[in-house]
Amino acid sequence: MTTSGDTALPRAVELMWGMEQAGGRGPKRTLTLDQILDAATAVADAEGFAALSMNRVAQHLGFTAMSLYRYVDSKNTLVDLLMDRIVGPPPEIADGTPWRAALEQWASAEFERLGRHSWWLDIPLSRPPMGPNNIAWLEAALCALAETPVPEPAKLQLVTNVSMFVVGKRRFLRDLRAEEDGGAFVAVMARVLDPQRFPAVSAALSAAAFDDDDVDWEQADFEFGLARLLDGYEAFIATFA
């Protein structure tokens, strides 16, 4: 029960945190919220985030869009629910794991998870995610830094910036399709670049970084960037010792 000073909870928050049963009013329910979210995920996996709509999800389920509104009151609510569902629970990090190793596990798990459903990256982030899975991820990362002498607000900034790096790297690699097009880029640039005008770029590309087919360049690039980010974190945390 709320008082006059309470802020009304968004419908998505009520559903994600189990504060209200989806489809609890009216005639006997013929769907479940899980079925709707499974269908929405299937649509987005097959057709992309832009194709996601209440009508398209209903069509996938063999229902009318109006029947879905008993469970999910709007597309915005549906998207909020999917944002939490896709990330799932955070990785289990063993107690006593040093903070750097813990954040490496955490970031690597997020990178892998987002790679399963890359359309998640197209969801507009108009406010911080408020679902239990996302909050559990935040809790896990903050716990990784619990024994460091960093002030609590700074810990939150450190965690947020790791996540921003993961999301940004995953989006960059997806959009530029580095795995498929890296070699083509090098070959084209080799034909047009003047080493006298662009000596640094020419020297970097001449190393033929994309030629080794045995290397997973998406993963290697991610791990390199994460390591350099955490190098900076180590220097920062050392200032509080």
C-alpha cells in the first residue's frame, strides 16, 4: 500500500520484483508472462529489436495484441522486462577472489551474455535498469570492490564504467563486424594509404594484426581493452592505500 508521498512504481518494476501478478484480473489466464517474454526474445533474435512490437509478439503466440495487454500494459514495459531477462543472473564469483580477478570475471560474463542477443544493445537506455537481475549484477561488482579502500560513490563509478566499456565494445564489434571485415579493411587501406602522409597508421597496419585466423579477435580485443582499463583502476585504488 502506498501513501500520498510514495512514488508510484512502474508496471515493469512491479512485475520484475513480483509485486503484482501478470494477468491477475479478468477471465482465466491463457498465457504466462514467461511465454510472452520467450516469444518477444524469439522475435527479436530472428528479426532484430526494430521489429519488436506487441502485435508481432502476439502474432508469434497466435493471439491478438489486445490479449497481451492483460499481462504487459505497453511495449515500454515489455522492453523493460526484456532488458532484465536477457542479462540473466550474474556470474558466481568465489568469496575471497581479488578485486581485479573478480571484475575480470564479471566483465567477461557480461560481454559473453550480451553476445547471445546482440539486439539488446539497441534498447534505448532512458533510465538505469531497475530489474532484479541487473541489480544483482551491480551487487556482484560492488562486492568485488568491497575490500578496497575506495569511497562508496567511487566504487559505483568504477563499476558503471566497466559496464559501459563492455557494452560499448560489444556494440562496436557488432556494428563494424571486425571479425569478417578486418582483413578487407587492411587490404583496402594498403592500396590507398601514403606512408609518407600517414606513417603511424601505415606502420600499425603493416603488422597484419588480422591475418591470424587462429585468434578470436573479438575476444582478444575485448580482453586487451579490459586489461588496460583495470591497469588504470589499480593505479587509482593504490592512491587510497
